[in-house]
Amino acid sequence: MKLSVWTYEGPPHVGAMRVVTAMQNTHYVLHAPQGDTYADLLFTMIERKNSRPPVTYTTFKARDLGSDTSEIFKKACKDAYDRFKPQALVVGASCTAELIQDDPGGLAEALNLSIPTIPLELPSYQRKENYGASETFYQIVRKLAKKSNKTDQLSCNILGPASLGFRHRDDIIEIKKILNDMGIDINLIAPMGASPEDIQVKTAKAHFNVMLYPEVAETACRYLEKEFNQPYTKTIPIGIGATKEFIKEISDIFGLKTDNHFNERLRADWWSKSIDSTYFTGKRVYVFGDATHVKSSVKIANEEMGFEVVGLGCYNREFARDIRSLGKELNLDSLITEDYLEVEAEIQRLQPELILGTQMERHIGKRLGIPCAVISAPFHVQDHPARYSPQVGWEGANVIFDTWVHPLVMGLEEHLLHMFREDFEFNDSAGPSHLGGHSNHDININEKRKENINTIEEIIWEKEAELELKKIPFFVRGKARRNTETFAKDKGLNSISTETLYEAKAHYAR
């Protein structure tokens, strides 16, 4: 077994917890030693819940291995049933407990409880967290959902939101707005907020399912399509284009007449019409995370932001084929790995100007001096904001715009402060520009203005260097040109390449 300080996914029983803890009136009995019970911290700290997750651990000890550990599990099940009175009991084993080969499902059935028991068989040493979440949700739906007549009004289920999901709670609010604007009722949201009774009574009543996160919901959606004749959406509405495609997909299935009048909340599209967008055109970005957010982010970067994607990858192997296909469309080799050190090596090799990744890539970016925007789980509490911050829909497009552009803007600001720190307007001693009279430097402004007019005509700029120069905002581009030409003359150079441009930048930054 490979040990690592950082992991993209936990074991599958953590994925099961993500589903169960998102639900109401459901309890998870986990056959596990005390060392496997760390997950409480994740839910109380990152999810910011005011109660402990509905999970009971058997917490057997080394001395118990010589006795009957099955009795410990049965007692834990009975105690959880008596104390919490859940509508359903989910039972399973952690990776450590799997080795002692107790049968949680059979043991729970033998108790003859008056509520449904849902056994989980999660191969802890073969699969990871997202598989555990997907399998758990599928087993809950398969066990509980019953056939029913469809609602009179067109309705849908929103499937996939779970605990510890990236912005899932806010995404629910945003997707509900879009569907309601289309005249579609929300029948059920699951697993987040749903009870076993809800899944039993409501699931089959919907006309179709919205698959919001394939990592959690795709297996269940396929089952419901086959069992209850419920089609499900394939488009994930992250980004302006994808949101429009999502609306069109539903409209085409049910013959709805819709328009985009309800996208008035969209404010990110002004970007493409602004002069500022030219600076970010062609920015090199690297994308890594879960498959859903990677696929969406690559499309947004290429088609909506004008970035150049130089590399991509994901950590969940169940979606490796999708990510590799996307990479082929861009003539890129996709990286499918669970090792963050491989990701770091790839980022070092490609030298992007922006990273779109997880909390691991955020740390990598700090070490390498590359700005990073977090787009995917796993994430830390600082990437789980208290404010409304969805990723899907029109407001999600606004949030993504802010999240991605701000690291680059701050990088630009730092670049300018370094490059012009000796300038009479930008030096540290100069006061705020709107106040005046605070500079400690005796500067002959007329001489400075005269200096700004002069250029060194005998220096030739190479084509690539001219293109790179144009990425610098127009209001300081002249100063950058003159500084670079002065640097080249001092070095005895007759032409300026991109390397010369950045050497000059580094020189004036000192």
C-alpha cells in the first residue's frame, strides 16, 4: 500500500458517508476500528454542520479480534436503531474491518428490525470515495424506490448533490431557479435533504431526472431510466454554453418553448466585449480535478474565456475514458492519476500561467508561484464559502468568472508593481493617486515626460516578442517597451526576443 500525505479521494466508506449524512432520517452503522473514524472532522469542519453526522462506529479494538466481533456489530446496530429511530439503516465495513470478513448485511438482517436495512459491499482496496458514493446512492434507490404514477405537471428529480460536494448546496438553489423558470416542478432532490420515505414515495413520480453530478448519480439514473422509464439529462449546466445546452436538451425532450430571457442575471458575458479581455486571451491554463468539473472547465476555458488549455487530467479512474477523449479533441495527453506528485511534475513541465484544480493544486501553485483557482473537490474550508457561490447556471458563470480572473488580475498587479517600482508614479513613497502632494521624491515631471517620448529606434523587436508585449495593458505598454529597449541596449543586443522581454522584467523587478 502506498502511503501519502495528501489524497484526492478517501476510501469508499467515506463516499458512503457523504450520501448518508446528506440525507434525513437515515443512519449509517460502520463496522470499523477507532482509527477509521476520522471522517467526523470532515463533516463538522468543512460542511459547517451544527450536529455530528448520523454515523455509528463499532470501534472494535485489537483485543476484540480474539472474540466474536459480529456481536459488537449487532449491538451497535440495535443501539443505533433504538436511539436515533431512523427510517432506514445503511450498514457496511471500513477497509480494516473488511479484512476480518464479518457480514454486516447478513448480521443486520438477522436482527429483524422494523425498518429497511441497506447493506453495502464496497471493495475498499480496489475502489475509492466517489465509487462508494455512487454505489451507496444506487443501492438506496434500488432498495427503496417504488413504482408510482407520474405527476400531472411536468416534474423532475435533481440527483447527485451530497455532503462534501463542491458547492452542491448552492448549485441546488441555482438549478431550481432555472427549472422553475422553464415551468418544471421539482419533485425530489436526492440524496441531499431527502429521507428514505421521500425516495420510496416520490422518486418514480417525476417525468425525468436531472443528473447534476455523474460521479454520484449516474448509476442510479441509469437504473431509474430502465426501471421506471425516466430519461435523464446528460449535460451538466456549468458555464454559459453548457447552461444553454442544458435548457435546450430538456426543451427538445418535452417539446417546451423556452427562451433565454431568464439569463438576465448573467453578468460575465460583458467580458468578451471589453478591452480587458485581450490581456487574458491565450493565457495558458492547466486543469485537474474530478471529471465533471474538469470537462466543464476545459470547455469554459476554451470557448468562453479565450484561454489556451495546455494540459488536463482527473483522479477518478471511472471517468478516465471521458477525460482521455476530451484530451484527444485538444491534441493533448490526459493525466489520470491519484498521485499529486505526478500532477506537480506535469505542471512544472508545462509551466502554465493559471491552474484550475483542487486544494492539492492550490498548494502546488503556491510552491511554484503559479496562481490557482479551486474548481473541484477535494477542497479546504476556505474554498467552501459561507456566501452564495454556485457553479451551475447563470450565477455560476458569474462566480466562475470572478474565481478564475481574479488570480490573474492580482498576478498582473504584482507584475506591474515590480516592473515600475522605480517609476515616479508607482514607487512606494508616492501617495494615493487621488490625493497628490505626498511624494517624497523631487521629480522633474517635464524631464520624465520628455523621457517617455524617446524610444530606441535601432532596436528590432521579434514578432513573438511584439505579440507578448501586446498582452501588457495599453496604459503601461509604452513604459514596458522603453524599459526593455534600455535593457537590451545596455546588454549590447540588436534585437529583442520574448526571453529578452522577461529578462528585462526580472531586472527591473529587483
